[in-house]
Amino acid sequence: MSRILSGIFPDIPPELSSRLFRDDHNLVVIGVIGKSVDPECNKMAGFDMVKLTPEPNAIVQNGQIRFYFNEAEGKSLFIHFQTTFDEMVMEQFLIERMTKAAMDQKEEQPTEEKRGSKRRSSAIHSLHTLVRAKFSQMLLFAIQICHIIVLVEPNNVFDTSYLSIFKALKVIREQHVLKFLPKFLKNSSSGSQIGKEGRLCSPRFIFYFEKTLHEYTNVDNLQRYEFEIEDCIYKMLRNEFVITNNSLNSLFSIPRNKRFVCMNTNPNLRTDPITQSVNELATCINKERHGLHSDGEDNDSDDEIRPFKGFAKPLSKYKTVNNTNVWSEKTNRLLQLIKEHVDEALQTGFDDSIAKYKGKSHFVIPSGKSWYEMFKLLHKIFVENPDNPSFEPNDSDYKSYLENFPRIIDIDDRFYSECCEYGLERGKEHYKEMLPSFYSKNYHEQKILQSIAMLKKYGRGPHLIVCEKKLTEICDDVWLNGRQQCEVLSLRGNPCAMPKHEILSGDGGHNSAETIISTCNCGRTQGRRNDPYTLRQANYEFYQIMMGSCTMCPKLESIPFAVFEPSINDYRAAELEKTVVDKEDIAEEDDDDYQVLSMPSQLANPLSIGSGLTFSDDENNESNDPASDAKSNENNSSDHEIIAEASDENSINEIVIKVGVEENEECLAKGIYRQPSTTEYLSGMVHTLSPAGLLPQFSSWSLVCVGHSSVYSHNSGIPEHAQSGFLSGANFLLPWDVQVRLENAASWARTLDKARHRRKPQPVSKDDSDGQVFMLKIFVGCEYECPRGHRFFMSSPNTILRGGSGIVKDGGSKIVFNDMPLYFPCPCRNAKPSVAQLMRVHIVTPKAPVNIILEPKIRTGDKNCYTFTTGLAEPPKLTQSAYWVLRLPYVYEGNDEPIMPPLADITPSNCMNWGYLMAGMYGIVETKTK
């Protein structure tokens, strides 16, 4: 039996080295490469040269090269290449890459889950690319140093994915290898032998398929099938220009008149050694104990004595006991085929060119020593240096080869790259299509999403993520290069619609393109206003401008509000810390309210003790009906329940007015009044948490007297010429009947005698100890205004006033003793209601020696919870028998930023969440007499 010598490069055993690498020993080099499913990556099982039995210390490693030499034959050297196409090497390679990726992932920041699948797809493609590149690198090296290459395939069909690798290697060899390799071989000992071609010859390829075809029962049929496979492979290689008429220009050659395809005929080629041992043991047991039938089948009649059916029977499909397999041959078909090519190489060499290229082929059989020197040099050039990440080549052609090898070999990557480049161009075109001169960030982001969708329509592969990022950057550059909209938010949350511009001073000339119809201080004149960008514009400047257009505002009596008055030239805004205000904090503020102004809950039903003396104008007396306020005790279904309920049916509902008590004395009783600052002003509006002594530069409130109480008629409501913009039936005030008790009724006698009434006024009751109780009729109304200029009053916190053409019989208790929402949906349209805002409080005072006093408090929503006040040290007093209008701020601003109103989704059920006018703003004090 011939002995096989073997060794792994570079640790060649001395015995093998001494026999092979000599000057007088010429060898035909046969490379074995391809795929394997063997645990040891052994692709030479079909050569009958290497045993299938696993070795205890077998090495599985990408790039391992093992030499096999048949000492008896002595003419050829087999080189076995382990590559990433071997199953075990690929598994090992995959584990190493996954371990490295896991370690890198721990160091990186967490990423979005929606991109996880894309990153995994990219990682899989990167791994596939690397596996192909490593295999192609070894195959190119084998083509340079071998005469014959056996491509092993575990299946029985040709893997067409090899075609792209062959094509890429042909391009690499022609464009790069033939430029740098002759220069490297010029000064070597073997360079003179292999010449400018840089290889021994155009190696012949033999395709070996390990899977047995059971349907072919004889050699003739099998050879016929092999010829068909040869024709298919030859046509594919010719069509892809892997082989040409001139073998010098081919990546490898195909013999014209010799077979180059071999199918395995040994069904036990890949049999598990353990299964084979069990089969042999079972055969021995059956043969010794029971014998065999003449047809070779074992006897099943003894199943009764077996522990279970099938015990000690062969496990494999093919019986090997009699060695009568139909494919049994004395010689190995693959080795016989290789021997034919080796003999031709030793005798004439290979010349597989056609027609006029005959005789021009390059073929060299060097000595073993010369070949080994060339082998080591080329191994360093094609394997070692590319695998060394720190290697820096000096030759420009070689450097170009190293840089372009992965790009050329990965045809899938080039395909994906071209698809993504095309998709990127289409995405850019889509983004630039019909762009306005400037546009908002929201529009910009929508265009980016549409462009990315266009990119994904054509782009594929791992480059898609990079192209998405690149497309986003390109779109961002287009937008930021002169097309960016300003988008600075107004105080009401609308973005500036102008191109981006520098803010030089003040509001910087912003314009949101939102036009709002608002009414002047007195309510007579309406005008258009731009969406405000400063608090001064919103609450002061517009109303000053409207004062010049209104015929009434400049003439009306008004009550001024306290504002900042500087005493130095370099005054400045006070620096306040940003505060987060909770409702719990504000709840504590109510303990310090001006107690005289709080209306007691007993006044919920002012007519519960009967009719009495009413101080009012003659024109307003038509509504003096006790039944008109009967609904004032009903519960409200809104978020804030009605608090106007009688605490006790037997209690007397009244207000005790103490005569002769000066308000200044009450203020002094509370403490010394702090003088306001004259060097620092309050940048926002006054609220309960504002520092004491700071005043704003301008007033956000207005309180004017629009005329005598006779201006209002409860029969017809507010006339259009006096107050414009009211919706039909929503222009009525609500009567509020209030009972008052006088401690000293004699002080009112002269006033009561002078009152002009149709009938002599009578007190409701008289008690010598407590004084007399009289009834006052006050008309009140909470006016709401939407951005379209529509105005209306409300009859309760969640009900719009519907007066129609008759007299409104609802009482004013529901709006006096309940919190009124700051915002409410306007009934001007049903589809998407506009948001109306509480802008004015109307009060018609009675003809009586009393003053109505006001202390309004506006509490904003949950997000920015403030309680805004007028900032006056003393509540303003309204003169009797007059029509007063309190205009509320248009925009509310705390210490840090303006409070945005609701833009949509406001309903009667949730309107209180956005803020409200707190109950208890009205009070009554006696008019001072001289």
C-alpha cells in the first residue's frame, strides 16, 4: 500500500520537504478547493487518499493549506485549501464575527428598535461579502500556483454563484494582478520561469460532485449525464467570458477533448463512521447467528427473539456485507480522470486555445524547490498581506489591487450600490419638485419622508441606511440654504410665515399670516389684528391703535391700572426664577383674599324671602319676575359644580353693609402697603406669586364706563350700534338680584327719597336690631369672542345664552357664583369650532348709594397654573347707575413664557381644563357720603 505524506504550510515535515522540494524533482501541482460538509473540512474523501476517521487534533482554520504527496506515484502534489466556503470554517468564522459584534454593541448607545432589522440585514450582507472575498482570495492564489484545480461540490448540481466570482477574478487579474505581479517576480528565483503571466499556466478545472445519483444504474448512463453537465458548464463559462479562445486571456481553461466533470459513485463516501461501525457489527451478528437468504436480505422470521423489531439490523440504506454494490469499481474514477490530465501535463503540457491561438499558451513545470519559493512569495502577496490590517504597500499598483479587490469581488454589493444610487437620485428629484421659495420644518420633514419612500422604491441592500442618511442631509442642505421658514411661534402658538430672518429688536417683524378680528376696549368697534408676538402687542398696543379708530373709546371714563413708573434712565426688567406652579400652591393663596369682596353663598337665591325694594332703571324693570331666577339653584353638569346654593332654607340671604368704615383703615389693618419699585419692572403680568412691589410697563386690563345704565334694555339686549359682532340672541345681560342689609338705614333715607321710581320703594323686611334689608338689581354678562369676531354671552359655565327675540329669564347667579371658563367653543361653525375666549365682563350698576367693586382673578390651566390679577392695591369701584365694561387680557404670560390657548379639541366638558375666571369677583360697598 502506498504511503501518503502530508504537512501543513508553513510547518512542512522534513521528510516531505526533502522528497519534494529538490532541484531535480518536477511536480504537477493539483489544487483541491470548494465546499465541504465534513467536520475536518476534508474535500479529498473521494480521492481515496485521506481517511474519513476524525483526527484528534485536527485544525479547522480559514486559509489553512495542507500538502499531500503519494510517495509511490511521485509525480503530483495535491494541495488542499480550507476556505470560508467549508461548512466548519464558515461556522467558526461566523461565531468569531458574532462575538465581536456583540462586544461592539455593548459599547455603543442603544438604537431605535425600528432600525434593528435593517442593521441585522446589513450585518448578514457584510458577513456574506466577507465570506465571498476570503474564498475568492484563496481561489485566485490557487490559480497562480496550480496546474490543475479540482472544484469540489457536496451536491450533484453546479452552483451558479461561482460565475460571479470567476468573472470578478478575471477582471482583477487583468486589471491589477498583471500590473504588479511581474514586477514582484522579476527579481525572484522563479520569476524567469513563469514569465510575465505570473502563473504556471492557465490551470484546468475539474468539477467533482460528491452526491451520488441513485437513478443511474450503470456507468454509461452516468457518463452521459456527466457530458450533459459539461456542456452546460462550458456554455455558462463561455457566455460570461470566463474562458475564451485564447487560454492566456482566460481565468482558467477547460479541456476540449477530455472529461472535466466527475460524479461520485460511492454511496458511502460521507457515511458517518459510527453508523458504518454499527452496520458492520449488525452484519456480523446476523451472519453468524441466522445466516442470510440467497437474495442478500436478512431473515425477518426471527423477529420474535429480538428485543424489539429491527434490533441488530443495518442502519444504512446500502448493504455492504457482500460488496455487491452496483457502483463498485476496482479503480477510483476521480483519480483516473486526474491521472489522465497529469500525464498530459507531463508529456505535452496544456494548450486549450482554439484556432489561431494554438501553440501560444504558457505552461511551466518547475522544479520542486523553485516552485516552493514561488509558492511562499505568492502566498505572502495574495494571502498574508491582504489579511494584515496594518500592512502598507509601497507599490501603487499593488495598493490599488488591495483597495479594489473587495469592491470588484462583491458583485451583490455593486448591484445594491447602483440601485441605491439610482434611488438616491430619484429621491433628490422628488424633494426638489415644486418646492416653494421657503417652507416650514413640518413641510420639510414630510418631503423628506416622501423622498425616502421614493428611495426605498428602487434602493436595496445594506447601503439603504447610508443612503437614507445621505438623502436626509442633502434635503436638509436644500432647506437650510435660503428656503427655511422663520417659524417663530406667536403668543398664540402660530408659526411665523416669513422667510427666516434675524431678530434685530422687539418682535423682529414676525408675521404668522393669521388675521384675527378683535374688538376695542369699549366693545363698539371691531378691527383686524395680526397674530401678536409680544405681550405689549397683544394686550396694549392693539387697543391703543383701536382707540384712534373708535369714536367712543377716547371719550369714555376709565379707571386706570397701576403700571411701572421709572425714576432712573437705566431701569430694567426684574430677574425672576422660572417657577412651576401647582394647583396645591395656588389653593393657599385664597386664604389671603380680600374678604369684603367675596360674595357669600347665601346670596344664591336672593328672592327666597319675597319681593322687595329694587334699585334699578325704569327701562330694566321688565324682567323683575321672581320666577326668572328660579333655575339658579339647579346643579351644573360642567366640570366645576355650581356653588351657588342656599346653605339653609331658614337662613337670611343678605349682605351687611357697614356704614362709616373707611377702606384705608382696612388696608392699614392688613399691614403697611409696600411702595412699587421705580427701577425694576415686571416683564410678564401680575399674578398672585409675583414679587411684591413689581409692576408691569403697561396694563393688560381695561375698565371703562360706556354710558348710563339706560344704554342697556333688557327687552332688546345690547344694540348693534353700541356693541358690534354679537351673535343673534346672545346679546343679553343677565339680571342678578342682590339683597343687602343696612346697619344704619337712616343714612340712605335721603338717597331713597330722591330715587325716581314709579312706585314708592319698600324694604323687604325690617328688624330694629339688624337694620333693613333691600334688594338691588344688577345686570352682568361674561362675553366671549372668537378669532372671527363673533361675540356672545353665556348663561352658565357650559351654556351659551339663547335669548331669541324675547326677554331673557335666566338669572345671573350661575355666572356670578361659578367659575366661568376662559375658553369655549364658538357656535359659529359645527365642523371645527373656533375657540372663543372670555374677553369682557359687562356690569350695569343699580341706582343706589352703593358701589360695585371688582377683583377679577384668572386661573390658567393645569400645565402652567397661575392666578392673574389686576395688580391694584384696592379693587376698583364702579359708579352707580352706569354701564361698565371690564376688558380682560388677550394673552396671559407668567414669569417664563406665554401661556398658549387651546388651538382645537375644546369642548364644553373639558373647557375648564384650560383656565377659568374665578367666582367671587363681585362685591358691594356703600357709597361714601360727604
